[in-house]
Amino acid sequence: MALLVTYGALALFFAIVVFILQRSYVADRNFTDFAVAGRSFGGFYQAMAFLNTGLPGFVFLGTFGFIAREGVVGIGFSTLLAAIVMYLMADRVWTWGEKYNLRTQPDLMALRFDSNAVRLVAASLGIFGLMPWMVLGMQSLGAVFYALSLGQLSFSMAVLLGVVVMALRQIWTIRMGMRGIIISDLFQGTVAYLLGSVLIVGLIVWLYADGATLHALPARKLAFPGPDTPKPLLFFSLTLLPLLAYLCWPDLFIRLYTGSGVESVKRSSAYLGPIGLVFVMSLAYLALLASNRADVLANPDAGWFTLAMAAGGPLVLALAGVTVFAASMGNIDATVQSIGAQVANDVIGAIRREPLGERGLMITSQIVMTITTTVAAVIASLPLPALFTIGLFAIQVMVQLSVPLYFGIFTRAGNKQGAVAGMIGGVATVCVLQITWPLGIPWAYGLTTGALGLIVNLFIFVVAHLLVPRTEAERERLDALFGQESMHPPVTSQIMEHHS
Amino acid sequence: MRLPPVVKLWFFADVLLALWPQAHWSMRGFDPAFGLPLALVYAYGTGAFIALSVIVAYLSQRKTRGAAD
């Protein structure tokens, strides 16, 4: 009976998502429809899609567990600060996107630096960064199915079940592209973050009623690592890196294109502030408050489910499972779509002598999405203990996009030589350091490898800017791009011609 | 559309408050007024300060746009 409640809730949620998708199906007319939903969605849709991509189910498991184990150092401001970054980018990115028909993040970087090499390197970093997290997302679902099986399934069987369900879900992602993702994100996001917040607050009240108190926690859990510790800059680094990386995630960045205008993107940022604040901070509070319980400490990564079961039995456990399921689903959908769009548009489309047409791009995307889903499903079913380490490594690599991306959007500084060499130099630095120091480098006061990679990356970018003289044609092209002249930049047109 | 100077300053203060190591290091012990750990008071205060800044930015620009229309 209990199993009927827990798995029944998951089945009901899945059925509602499929029903919504079936009811809202509209055939995509072209690749712009498929990749950025025809730039047609309002602020609340955008906000939910952003959260559903940026805060995957892993937040309820890994982030909860990290805070329960390590304390306040695990609390992050990056989601809230990312709303500011998105707000500041909205004018330029949406306007360029609409004017030059940009459909992916590498599209914008190729336009800004007038280089297909920048496009290829950016796409490679983005795809490499996304793939491990897609596998981790599928495995998170395994944790959901395991917890909700109440001991009836082995962990490997639960992972397999999660992978099969998520692979099945991708039929609609592949068929409907970005429009399907955003429509389903509204429902999934509401369940994961609004219903999730209500559940979190309920569990906090229950813990207090049960006698829990923050005063009982060890002092180290209630303070950030200070100058007297081996890693005094760990919290700084754990805040800065995710913040810089946030808009580097290609699947998050294209939220700036899917809005119906600059206004809707900015409105979504305004929604993100309060919704993100309530959700992120209340989850952190819950994890801290529960972190003295023996049952949570026994397996902190499953603490969310442990608390739900203890508080309300199978019914509350089912609700907790549905929130993680909803959050994971949105993230995996966006990842699959983003990999498909980038491989078609920025790898195959850029390498081919003859540009792919709109239909060619759509079909190629769909084939790549099918292959990606299959490969990720197979990898997720294998016992790979180092996968989370690979996921962390992928973030350190992907954050190297931030130098050319942010300088490229907010300033006219830099050139294609610096952008390409800087990203490659940053990645090489990360690769060398990551082998020895996967989390925080003691001789660098706890900075992560990505932060040191960024220093190298930035240095190369600035040196190239100073050493390589800018031609008159390039100056005129940038003037036109940044809106100082009305002429259409001729070289930009060549780089972007496969979109016309 | 240009941001009002006060919003620019607010955004700058957001980043400073969230990233300044001295601010992190000084948050030890419990707040005598609320009985909450200072690290949490800092985290919630900073979070609310950041969230409010984006709302104010959006509303102020919408107001300016409305006046221009």
C-alpha cells in the first residue's frame, strides 16, 4: 500500500506532465522555434524555466547533504546573484539574439568575436560541461526511486528505473524542443520550488516541534572558514565560481533568448529574487537544523527523504520524491536540448562547407538528442564512483567561458585570439591542477582550480587585447554591433550567414 | 535602457557584501537579539538585500519606461 502511494505519486506527476505536453503541442516551423521557442515566453515562464535548469534535483540531495555535513559554508548566493547578471545582460543579449537570429550561446560568442574558432571552443566546453551533469541528473532520479521504493528495490535497479523513465520523458523533449521544455518547466518548477518550499517550511516546523535547535550544532558548522583555517577563501571561491559559471551553462544562457522581449527577461529576474531566496535559504536552514540527527548524519545525501519519511510517513515521502523528480526532469530536458542544438548548430553546422538549412538543423539536433539520451542512460546505469568528481571538474572547465562571455557582452575589449587562447589556457591550468587538488588548493588559500584557471585565462585575454592591434574594419564592426552606427557589419554577416 | 545610479550602487553593494571575505570571517557566534547564528543572519540579510535590489531595478526601469511612453 505504501509503495502504491509513493510510486503512484511519481506516476501521477509524470502523467500530468505528459498530458500538458500533449495538449500544448505546436509543430516547430524552423530551428529558431525549436531552439529558442520562437522568442515568445513571458516573465513567469522564464523564471520557472531558469530555476528548473539552474537548481536540479541534485540540490535536494547533494547540496542538502553538503550543508548537513559541512555547515554554513555550503550556503550559496549564486542563484540570487545570477538574477542580477541576467538582468544586466538582458538588453544586449536579447537584442543581439533577435537582430542576428542567435539560437545558442556559442552563436553569440562567434558573433561578438567574429570567429568560428571561438564558436567551436565555446561549444566544446559547454557540451563537455553539460554531459556529466546529465548523467548525474539521471542518477539523482535513481536516488528518488530508491528512497521511494521503501527497501523493495536495490539501488542499481532503482537507478535503472530512473534512467528508463527519464529516457522515456525525452521523447517529448526531442519532439517539441524548447517550447515543450518551457511549458513543462512552469508546472515542474511550481512543484519543485513553490510546493518544495512549503514542504521545507513544514519540515522545519516539525523539527522544532521535535526539539531540534541550532544551538546544539558544533561551532564549526555555524561559521565560514576563517583566516585561521587552511582554506580561508573557500566560501569566497564557492560563491564566486558558481556565480561566474551560472550564465556559462549553455542551457541557462539561452533563457535570455526565449523571452518575448527584454522586458520579459528582466521581469523573470525580478521573480527569481524572492522565489530563489525563499527556496534556497529555507532548504539550507532545514539542512542545518537537521544536521545533528543521527538518521540524517548516517547518509546526509538522502537526508531530504529521511526527514520526510520520519515526519509524515509514505505520503510526505511521496511529496518529497515528487519535488526532486520535478527538479531533475526540468534540468535533464534542458541539458539534452542544449547539447543537441549546440552540436547541430555550432559543431556540425560550423564545420560543414555547406551550411545546414533550418530543417537540417532541426533533424540533426533531434538525432543528437536521441544519441545523447541513450549514451547518458547507459553511462548512468554503470557503477561510476568518480562521476561527481568529474561533474565538479566539468564546472571548473566550463567557467572558463566566462572571461570571453562577460567581457564580450559588457565591453568591447578583447579579440578572437585572446578569447580562444585564454579559454584553452584556462582549461589546461584546470586539468593540471585538478589531478592533485579536486576541491580547494591549500597553497592558494582554498581557491578552486577553476579560479586559478580564470586568472590565467584573464591574463591571456588581456595580453592579447593589448598586443594584437585592432583593424579599422573590426572597430567599425564592433561600433555597429554595440549600436553606435547603423551600418550592418559585413564580416559579422559571413560568420552568421548560416542563420539567414 | 540605462540603470538608475542608485540601482548600480545597490548591485555593486550586493556583490561586495556576498563576496567580501572579511564579512564572512567576522560572522561567528550567535546574534543576541534573535538568538540566531550570525552566519545565518548574514546569509539571510545578504540574500534579502540582493533579491530586493533586482525587484527595485525592475520596477524603477518599468516606471521610467512608462513615463517615456
